[in-house]
Amino acid sequence: MKWVARGLRRMAASVVYTWKVKSIQVIITASFTLLTLLVIAFVSVMLYNKFTKTAEQNTFLSNEQIVAQVKYNLENYLQNMSQVFQTVEQKVWMNSIVSGERLTDQLGMILDSRTDIVSMALFTADGEPIAGLPVMDMRKNTKLTEQSWFKTALENPNHLTFSLPHIQNLYKGKYTWVVSMSKQITIERGGQKQNAVLLVDFNFKTIDDLCRRVSLGKKGYVYIIDESAGNIVYHPQQQLIYIGLKYENVEQALKYTYGNYLDSSSGDKRLITIATVNNIGWKIIGVSYMDEIVTAKKEIGGFIAWLLLFVVVFVLLISAFMSAKISQPIRRLERSMSKVEQGVFDIHIQVQGDDEVGRLSRRFNYMVARIRELMGQIIREQEAKRRGELEVLQAQIHPHFLYNTLNSVVRLAGGGKSEEVITMITALSKFFRISLSKGQTVISVQDELEHVRNYLIIQKMRYKNKFEFAIEAEPEVLGCRTLKLILQPIVENAIYHGIEMMADEGFIRITAELVGEKVRLQVIDNGLGIPADKLERLLTGEAASGEGSSVGLRNVHERIRLGYGEAYGLEIESQLEEGTTVTLWIPAVRTEGAEER
């Protein structure tokens, strides 16, 4: 019973301890952060809605003010022009007997005082010119009585009318873009009263400049239409309107005298603001693009998002700092375990206290120390195994070399060729001198090439000059270090399996060159080649027992990989009846003080 009670107390203490740790982290980190997020999110939404609504209202109000200002300026200008027209009309009435020459002088004084007046003229109701300025020849076949400003003046007696912008076409050589003011008046001529039409053309450039200076955002603009048929009086892109590349929904605009509305007929959502010019009925239409307002909303939203992110990060940092202080022992243990998972075993936890975490930390230190001890033991065993494999491989290669070389010497001695035997024995002695290398397993590339040169001399004499050979090496490669006896087995295979059965003379080329941080050794022959199915098995150890050519190649390949790593070794390329190229890759390693020879 005591044992059971003791176990229950320990379990309860463990549960309470675990719950305290978890509750502290959850309350401080999660609850505090969540509460802060909710408050900040609520405030952010409220601020965003308020700011965006204010931005839209400011945009609407700003557009209305701009369009109203354009309307006011245009009304002032048109009123001023109306006053000029009245002055001209008074000059006509002041002459009880109208004289063309005298009236021309009177009109000239007015024309000289205004730079925006293009022309002034007085015509009979039949279209006969009475007086006019500038003094220029009038165009023939102008059909004066059919022009809109003339017909409108006759149809609305004693009412000043404004025409749509058009090219001034009364006088020769005049092509000014104008707006015509015309009115039917009664004059006394030759003692008789008769109807006449008074015309004043003023330069449309003044209105164009007045409207072009207006900017509604980056893309917005102002244009003018008349109230009767929605004809465009002014547009900053009037040429595009005429050729059909731009469209304005004037039908909708004609329904409004003042106010705002949204329009999407052109594809883009736009805010349309309308004001009507008094007396003449022209409608000034302001166009601004809603995507610019949306851009302002995005900027406000971006600012609030960054502010929210900053607050969240700040709260998280504070919460993390507070929870880290409380749960520091467990976090220290967690970080240590994570490093062990990554393969870092040189670690030791400073144990503080005698609670569960302290006891767990001491057991963790013991476990890591034991793992380090076992890993060291495994490494020593693997190194011993690796050295043993290398010695076995070399032991397999040496008898193979000696047997084939002595076999060639015996054949020459049996043939009574003493000089050839002396040459072969000399080459053989140099061959074994380099093979022994005072017990060293690593020699220079130059010694390795000299070793294979002696071997080729012996084999060339043995096969009675059945092949030729060439050895080419870059000077900077000769001082590099390499495992010894890696070229001779490859050359031996080239002779036995590539050239021996050829009818023609064979050729073996051996090259040594530097490629980046690697040395590339190549043995190239023009022999019979290797079948594709056999080529795939040469270096994998899957060759059949009768395929002797794979033994030497595989041994060299394994020696290089054991000595330098998996990134190095042999590569074999071969084509039947064309030859074989064996490439050996080793690292470019120099001994200290090695010089290029």
C-alpha cells in the first residue's frame, strides 16, 4: 500500500508540474498574443474603414470643387466674350447708316485689343458679307448660309448662340480651331432696315488651355459636351474619340446636370463628376479613375498591416522572452537533443537543480557520452577494415602485374633475343623500382607515367611492335600525387582485350591534364571495343566469372574510391570496332615544395 501511495503521489506531482509548465506557456504566449491580436485587429478594421471612407469622400469633394472651378472659369471667360460680342453689336448700332469701311475700322479697334479673337464679320441674311476682319479674301463655295452658326442665328433671332469647336473656314489661309458666337440683328442699310448676322470667332485654344491644366489624379481629366445632342466640345484625347479608339458614355452624362456617379462602360471603373455651364448649357464632366482611390486604400491597408505586424512581433517577442525564462531548462534540453539529431555529439548540459528536468539532463549527458564512445569505437574498426581492404586489393594487383610481365620476358629469352631481353629486364627493373617505391602507396604522377612507360616498352617488345604508344602530360600535372599502379592494369586490359586480336596495328595514347581541382588521366586505344552489356557491368562487380578484364579495372576503381572518396574513380566509354577510352579522376593534390617539371 505504501508503494502504491508513493507512486500515485509521484504521478500527481508530475502531472501538476507538467500542467504548470504548459499552462504558463499557453497563457503567456498564446492567450496574451491572441487577445492582443483581437484588439489590434478590431482597431485596425475600424481605422481602415474610417480612413478609406474619408479618402473616398475627400476624392468626391475634391473632384466637385475642381469641376466647379473649371465651370466658374469657363463661365467667366464666356461672359467676357459675350461682353465683347455686345460691344461689337453696339458698334454696329451706333452707325445709323452702316458703312462697310467705317464698321471695319470700328471692329479693327476691338480686334487689336484682344488676342483671342480670330475674326469678326457681318453678313446679310442672304450670306452677303458687309464688313469683316481680318481683311482677307473669303473662300469660294463656302456655302455660308448652310453653316450651323449661320442657320442657328437666323432660327433664334436676338439670341446669342455658341457653336461647337470647328476649323475656321471663311478666309483663305486660315485654319484656326475656333468657337463661333453668332446672332441675328437688325441694321439700317441704304435707308432700310434689314436682318443681318453678326459673327465673332474666338480661338478655342483658350478653352483648351483652361481645361488641359486641370488634373484629377494621375490619369483623370475633364471634357465638355453640349446639352442638346451630347456633342463633344472639348476632350484632351479628341483625336482618339474621332477615330473610335476611345469611348465616352455621354448618354449617361446627359441625364445629369450636377452630381457624381460611377461608370464602368469603358472597362475601368471611373468616378464621373458633372457641372453645367449657365446660359449655354455646356456640361463639364470630370473623370477620375477609381483604381487610384483603391491605391490609396491599399496604401492605408498596407500601413495598418505593417503596424499590426509590428505589434504582433513585439507581443510575440515579449511573450517568448517571458515563457523562455520560465521554461528555460526544458528548452535547453530540447536544443541539445536537436543537435544530437543533427549529428553533433560533442555536447554537455549544465545540470541545475534536482528536479525531473535536472535528472533527465544528467541521464541525457550519460547517453551522449556513451554514444560518443561507441562511435569512436566504430570509426576505429572501420579504419582498420578500410586499411585491410586496401592491402588486400594491392596484394591482388601485384601478382597480376608480375605474372604478365615475367611471361613476356620468358618468351623473349626463349627466342634468343638477348638485346631485347636486356632492354626488357632494364625496363622491368625500373618498373619494379617504382612499384616498390620504398613501401609508399602514393607517388607522383610523373613516376606513375614512367612506370607505365616501362610496362609499355616491355609489352611492345613482347608483341613484336604490334602497337605504338604515346604519353602526353601537362607540366603542372607531373608534381601532383596519385595512388601508384593505377594506369598499368588499364593499359594491360587495352593490350589483351582491345589490341591483341586486331589485324591492324594498334595505338595507345595516355594523357594527363588538370581540369579544375581534379587530375584527369586517360588511356585511349583503337582496339576492338567493349560490348554495351558488358560495359555496364565492368565497375559494378556484376561481371561474369569468365570476364577477366573486369578484375583489374574494378580493383583500380575501388582503390581510388577508397583512397579519395566517392567523387573519384573510373569512367569508361567504348564503341565496338572503334576503341575504348578509360578516364581516371583523382584530386589535384601536391606535396609541399613540389615543383612542376
